[in-house]
Amino acid sequence: MMTLARNPAAAYRRVGLDARIEASSAADLTRICLEEAVAALLQARTAAERGSLAVREPLVRAQTIMVWLAGSVAPEHPLHASLKAFYGGLASQIAANFQQADAGAIARIRNDISDLLEAAG
């Protein structure tokens, strides 16, 4: 709890996210996850452009989201295989930036996820 006390903005963000998750359906949960991945990748790209060491945490958060999404696609979903491959591929691309973050590559990954969100409406 001390971490939240030292960063009130993170605490408020976390409470807001928890409330959205509690009130969401499965489709809404996927959207929330994708939005969170986009936000994390924006943080990572900004850190990479600045040469900051703070790039790893948002990359790990974004990759964790993509791995979770890949593993949670319903088997009966008509796009099961495609979505699983898409999310898994994005997770791999994100992981490729762990050692040497490339702001351009991170921006492209973020754009791919944003395109998916836009297509989903």
C-alpha cells in the first residue's frame, strides 16, 4: 500500500480501472485490456525516445496483457486461431524491445492495437 501512497495518480488510475473491470462484459474487458496496452506502449515509446530506463515496466505490462489476451480467446470464437496468433505475435514483438527499446517499433505495435480497437468500434 505504500507504493500507492507515494503515487496518488497511480492509485486513482488503479481504482478507476478496477471499477471499469467490475462493471464490464467479456467484450468490454477485451477493449479495456487493449486500451491499457495502448497506454502502456505510449509510455514505453516516450521513455524510449528519451533514452529512459523506465521503458521496461510499461513494455512488460503491455506484453502481459497481450499474452493474457492470446490465452483467453474463447475456443468457439470464429476468429480464435487468428486472434490468438495476432495477440501472440504482438506479445513477441513487444518482448523483442526488452533489451533494446526501439521507439519506432513500439509505435508500430501500438498502432496495430489501435487499429484493432478502431475496427472493433
